[in-house]
Amino acid sequence: MPAWLATLLHDYGTDLARTGVLLLVLLLLHGSIARTIAANPQVPVETRRRWMVNVRNAMIIIWLAGLVVIWARELQTIALSMVAFAAALVVATKELLMCLGGGLVRSLGNSYQLGDIIEIGTLRGRVMDITMLSTTVLEIGPRHDAHQITGRMLSFPNSMLLTQPVARENFTGDYVMHILTVPLPYSVKPSRAERVLQQIADETCAPYLEDARNHMAMLESKLLLDTPSVAPRISLQPASEKEYRIILRYAVPPRERQRVEQAILRRFMFTCFPEGDSPPAHHADTP
């Protein structure tokens, strides 16, 4: 046996053995818990995924804490002799520390969880994975007013949580308030457009209205929130001398936003602009 290896085992053999035992126990425990969670089909997939991520992160935290406890004496000796190096290391690992700090802020503030639809900066999507350093989302877009999954997985460092606000679109849970904005020319009379859109929205949202009202009432009593009315509401805004905007707000399940929006838009647009209407003729200037 080489002399350096014999010296290492003599000085740190006990700590190395403890570290190995801790790692083995955590791996076996994680594998057992992961198999138990995966073998429970009665629990929804998103809930099982959330449990798996929480278990993984908990094992990593226990592993790091165990290393600190096991190697505390050696770490103290190193820290006392390398204060200057530690200061330089902090500067060099600023981004890493900010990521850890952002993860801590998210955890303490419960900013979002797995399955939530969030928007931060230019990124918007459904949260698929959360680690101590980054968050992965399944992109929804491509624009802010679109609600289809693009198929792209995007990751951002948790340090962004320290500098940018996070919008959580499904904070109210089973039902969310959705805004639909339609620009129209003044040739479509605002009174007629409002009447047609109100009728279409009432008919389309009728199946959700009672459940949405009960859900919002539950949130109001549980979280002490001022919840909005779930009935479809319309407001008008002038945009320019050529067009105005008609704005519809209604309650809908998060997964039904795209379908309900398109159902309302199609009926409204086909009613306001039937196929029989011909576009205005453009006359060429006479020479």
C-alpha cells in the first residue's frame, strides 16, 4: 500500500467510512421511496412527480448536512487557514450563491410549485422540474396571449427570482380569470359587438359558472381574498380613430383556456364578419 494512502486512511479512515455509509443509506432510501411513489397509480402523475422532486432535494440536503457534520473538524481547520481564499471563492461563485438564494426565496415564499404556470422575464410555461439551482418549464406560447404548449423545455437559473417578479397564472387553482382582447374597426358597432360577445360568452361559459362561483367563494373564505365575479364581463376601450378594443373577462379551468377562447372567438368573428361580406373595393387612382 502506498505511503500516502496509508497516511490518508490512518488520519481520515473513520470519516471516510462514515461518509460512505451515509451515501449508501441515502441511495437505498431514495431508491425505496422512489419505487413506492412510482408504484402508486391512484395518485395523479403531477403529484407523484412533485413528491419525487421533493424527495430528491431532501436527500441532497441531508447528504450535504451529513458531510458538514462528519467533516466538521477538518472543515474548521481549513476555514481558519483559508479565510482569504474563502472570500475570493465567494466572489468567484457569486452566481452560484445567488441561485441558491433564489431557490431559498422560492421555497420560503412558496412562489410556485410543480405544475404551476408561471411567467418570469420573457419565459412562460408550466413548471416541470425544480432544483436548488434552476427551474425547468415546458414553454407555453409563442406569444403572451397564446396558451398552447410549444414543445420546448426551457431552464432558467433561480438567481432570476432575486431580480425579476414571477407571475403565477394559476394561483387560484381549479379556475382562473382569463382576459380576451379583440380589436375591432368602428364599422362594427360597439353596441352590437358587446351584445353578441356577451351572449356567446354566457353560453360558452355556462357549464363552468356554478363550479367557478363555488370555487372562488371557497378561496375567499380560506385565503381571505377579494375574488372577482366569475360571470363573463365586458369592457370597451378606444384604441385609435380607426379601431377600438372589446375586452372580455371570464372564469375557466386552466387547461380549458385555449379551447374556450377559440370557441368564443370563432363564434364571435364568424358572426361579426360572415363569409358573405365582401371586402371594400380599392379604386386605383386615375392618371
